Amino acid sequence: MKLFSTLAVKKAFDDGLLAEFTRRTGIVVEGVYDPTTQLEARIAAGERPDVMIAITPAFAGLDVLDLSTQVPIAKTGVGLAVPPDAALPDISTVDALVKVLLAARSVAYSRTGASGIYFARLIKELGIAEEVDARATVIEKGFIAHAVVDGRADVAIQQLSELRFVPEARIAGPLPAEVQHYSEFSAVAARAGDEEAAAFIRFLTSDAARDAYARTGLELP
């Protein structure tokens, strides 16, 4: 079975969730992991998954999938990470967050991921976009916390579940509640009658899946 999936759930899947599904059902899942915008581009280019996991609003424009099968599975907020040897900064308030971003040698964020798109909008709203972007490390896609581990930046912004994919990085916490942004993820099958796809989507809301989500920075929708 071919899966198109957002990066947000990849750690939960890699940490044993997909292996458990295969153990229970005998169905092997071939995963393609990219930001939702990149998955949409793959579909526009003619590629087709059996199941897709992406931010929920994206499915409204994907008529090649059967939206009657759509099921919300998890959500996550945006967080901030720093290098392994750095002290954890205070980001408990918006003012504290702004100070951290302005003091950073470089802030890393994604060009195409949901968290990066939100962060670019947030720093404009906070009036610090010009200063932050002048020395930002803007990454096309992937796990942004790698940039604070390898020295390209000293602050990384991404969804909490994606920051956890880089265990060497230290997560300072979620963004303050006043500027937090949650992304909800849903699973959708390409065809309503596909029994293997239906079994997989059911599994994604099972107790085993919920436990895996909780361990990797995801919350229930």
C-alpha cells in the first residue's frame, strides 16, 4: 500500500507503528514523507497514493481522493529547539519569544512546511520579519532541528512532533499560547472500497496509534 504522509507523524511511524500494523495485518506500507505542499505537488504531477495523511484543510482541493473516508487522527503545535549544549531559553511569553528570536545568530525554519509558513506570517505580525529573515536559515523541507545540531542556526522552529525527530536538539517548549498554531492531520483513502486502506485508517485511530502519537509530540484532534 502506498502512503503519502506529512513529516509530522513520521517519527511515530518509524518508532514502530507501521511495523505493528504490518505485524497485525500482513500489509506492507510504502511511505513517502513530505510537507503537505509537496505532497499536493506530487498529486498535481500525476502520482497517486492509496492513503494520504496531511493537514486537514488541504483535502478540500484534492478531488482525486475520496473525502468520505476522511478521519482526523492527530494534531500538533509549533515549538522551538536549540543546540544540544545550549541553555534552554525562556519562551513562556510573546515578549520573551521575540527577545530569543532577535538575539539568535540565525533562526531556521521551513520554506514549505505548515509550521514554517505560519512562522513567516507570525514574524511579520510581530514586526520582526526583516530582522529575523536577514540572517535566517530557510530550509526547503525536512527536519529543521538538524540545523541547530550541525551549527547552521541556533534556533529552530517547527512542529513539536518534527522537532522530536532530532533527539540531539533541545526543545525549549511550545510557542506561547497567544501565538501558538495547531495543525490537525487527517487520513484519507483514494478509494472508498479499498479494504486495506480502510484497515490502515482504522489502525491510525487505535490505542496503539494514540500511544505512539503521545510519545512523539502529537495530541489527539
